[in-house]
Amino acid sequence: MKPLERMNNVEKGKMLADLLPEELPNITLFISKEIERFLKNEDHNKSIWKGTLLTANFWYSLVRNVEKAIKHCGSKLHKNHRWFADQLFDGYNALFAIHCLIEYASTAECNLKLRQGIHFLFSEAKVIQNALTDK
């Protein structure tokens, strides 16, 4: 096994899936809720988006890419850990998936083992710092 510092996001996503496979439905459900929340508030969020390295348009392209992956793959993401990792943690899509994991880890619904796994593999640091709100 590679040292953690040398693992890419796909490998970390696969490791999380391998360690806690029973959590994959909860993770994908939370990601779907985050997608819905972002898309519902897209105009408002874009209007308050502050100058950051990530533009609002780029961020929303990631939201839509992950939405397509979840709709296309459905429950297959719960059964095939490699597919889960490849679809959600490859390339720039990983930015949104990691954002969702870190947000999920801060909720009461996230169990302790999963929270610890997320923080260990991906950090506790927020991906985006903008105060995006539900309107």
C-alpha cells in the first residue's frame, strides 16, 4: 500500500469505500442533496461568489458533472468501489466530492468512523470558503 501522502484522490476514495462500504448509500445521498441545494440556489450563489481561485461557473460545472455521474451510475456506485472512486474522485470532480464529504462529516448524521476516515484521508479544511446560503 502507498503512503497516504502519495495517494491520489481516486485511491483515497477507493480506500474510503473499501473501509466503510456500508456508508456508500449515505454518502451518495448526501452528495445528491448538496447538488440539489447548490442548483436550487445557483443564481443567488453566483451573485455572492467572491473572487477565489475557483470561479462560480467552474464550481457549477463540477456540480453538474457529479450530478450526471450519480444519475448515470445510480446504485452501482454502492456496489462497485472502483466505480465509486473513479466517478466521484477523478480529476476536478474530486473538488466537489471532497467538499461534500467534508460537509457531511460536520453533520450529526455522519457516524464517527466515517467522520474520522474523511478527516484522515481528505482533511477537515473546507474546499470553498464562500458563505453560500439557502434562499
